[in-house]
Amino acid sequence: MKDDEAYLSHIVECIRRIEENISKGKEEFMKSHTLQDAVLRNLQTMSEATQRLSETLKTAHPEIEWANVAAFRNVLVHNYLGIDLEIIWEVIGRDVPKLKSTLETILGEDK
């Protein structure tokens, strides 16, 4: 469980960085390759870290669609030329906050 806690904390940190990088809004994100690269990198790192979590933890928290998070990582890594920033913006506005909230709850349970 210690490894899980470290990965969960790392994922939450990636989300915090994403939030920081999008704090000026969609227009700034869409204009800035630097912000886009930072967000995409943290999404990739976050998704990769979820794949390192134990099956025990994943099974205990089916409210997170772990397979979809892993699949999203594969899109980011292997389809980098076809990434649609509008979809990325939707994901970081719709899905990432829910994931963060759930992970913070899980981390709170472990303490």
C-alpha cells in the first residue's frame, strides 16, 4: 500500500500542475504551446502512474475507470500528432477534477 500511496500522491501532484497550467483559461491554453506541452506531459505522467497502482487498490475503487485512464495515456503517447486540444480541454475540465477528488478521498482513507 505504500507504493500505492506514493503513486496516488504523484497523480494528485500532476493534477495540481495541470490546474496551475490552465489557471489563465482556455484562450491562454490554446495560444501557448508551452502550456499545452506541460498539460499533455502531466496528463501522460498521471495516466502512466495509474497503471502502476496495485490491482487491489483498483478493484477497491471501481468508481474510477482505470482502463479508460490507461487508454487515454496510449492516445497521448502514440497519437501525439492527432491530439485534439478541444478534447483535451474537455477532459481536463470534466474528468480530471473528479479524478482528483476521488484520489484525495482515497488518500484520506489510507491515513
